Amino acid sequence: MSSEVEKKYLDLLSRIKANNKKFSLSQRVIAEYLLNHSDKAAFFTAANLGKAAGVSESTVVRFANFLGYDGYPALQRDLQDGIRNKLTTVNRLKKSIKSVNRGENILYEVLCNDMENINDTMNNISLDSFNKFVEKMLKADNIYIVGLRTAASLAYFMGFTLHLILKNVTTITFGVSDLFERLININEKDLLIGITFPRYTLQTVEIMEYAQKKGAKTAAITDSVMSPLAQLADVSLFANSNLNSFIDSFTAPLSVINALVTAVGVKKRRETLEYLSELEEVWKKYNVFY
């Protein structure tokens, strides 16, 4: 195994994901803080990190050892390596606009926040996981896409666009009593794609558990390895959804969905071109577009 591959496997994100189910409550708190505030935490001492996360300094040190680091400084170096190249023009622009507007221009604040979410997602997303996700979509007999509450918008868009390429897509975005009934025929040849972001929707997690028990393949689009969906899914893609507001930012998750649908379309380019050509004729005949 090359040192580069070994480094990729042993980075902080991989360590947290591999050990997540073994974490104590305090360790889970530290992990969540590191995932959500990596830029700040990279320059904290163990004592400062403990204070920020609400645990003791010794708990932080033990957490680093639990993950296999030779002490907290090794964990800190890993964090710093991960963020060293993150201060791009997007981040600098965001900081500049903030300093000029002093929080008075909500439009620029939100737009810059979305740019930062996309930038962070792009820097951290796993290409290997992305390719595995696409492969599962292509191999599945049937694809079920589940997204509830605010995530329903993402599930609907993914289902609508994917249906232009594949004919085996079912989108589940609403319903209370019939959610599980709509999955009654799911089996080991099918794929369930669950989409949820904080605050995670309980029924989405329960639906994935149900699909897993039926032997179906599972995939998740969510925000971090700490997400309950990530613990159940065979493959997960993570996208930032942070926004200093009462709503989530779905700009980065939507970009990930765009990439997934595009990748499937490219893989099935012949069928996609034929079907879209037929659709164009239908749209033209019935004046679908203005």
C-alpha cells in the first residue's frame, strides 16, 4: 500500500467513521465538533478544544489516542493538513464582503455562505464514494428516493431528473401511513437512496432500516459521517448544508445530485440521447415550453 493511499485511509474523517459506533457520549461530542468546526479546531490546544466542545482536556487527549493518533498534536496536524488549502478566493471574498457589510446585507451573506458550502463540499467529498454511488444506481433493478420535509425538494428534483434517463425510479417525498407500504416490494436487487440533513428526519432513518432488513442496497446523501443515515448506508456522499438562518442551505447537496444524475446520463449516453430526442418531439408537439 502506498503512503498516499495509507494517508487517505488514516485521515481524521476515516478514523471517525471507522470508530463512530464505539464512541462514548463525550467522544461523540468531540467528533461532531471537529467535523462541524474543523477550521477553528485545527488551531486549538487540547484544553481549548475541550472547552469549546464542553468536555475535559484529558477527554480530548484520550479521544486522540482512541483514534490511533500518537497524542493530540498528531490529530491537530491532521486537521491542519486538511484545511491548509481551503482559504481560496471564495473564502477571501466572503470575508471581504462581511467586513464591508458588517452583516447588513443578507443577500451577500447568504450567497457567500452557499459558495463556501460548495467549496467545502468539493474539497472533502470522496470521488471513490461518488463512483460507487453511481455504479449502484446503474445496477439497481429499481431505485427508490426518499426525502421528507425540507429534503423533499431534493428528492423530488433528483427523482424528476433521473427519470429522464432511467425508467425504474420511484420518489417518496410525502405520506405518513403509507410510506412503508410503498416499499413493500423492495428487495436485494433494488437501491434505496435516503436524503436527510439536520435536523435528521426520523422516518427517513426508519425507512432505510426497513430497506436494509429487506436486503436492499442503500445509499445516503447527508451532511457528515455522524448522520444516522451514514451509519446505515452502504455508500454515502456528504454535502455541507450550513446556513446562519432558520433554514438549511441545499445549494451544495443539489450540486452533488446534479453530478450524480449527470454521471448516470454520461454512462448511459446512447439511451439518454434517444429518449431526450423523443421527449423533444413530444414537448414541441404539445407546446410544453413557452
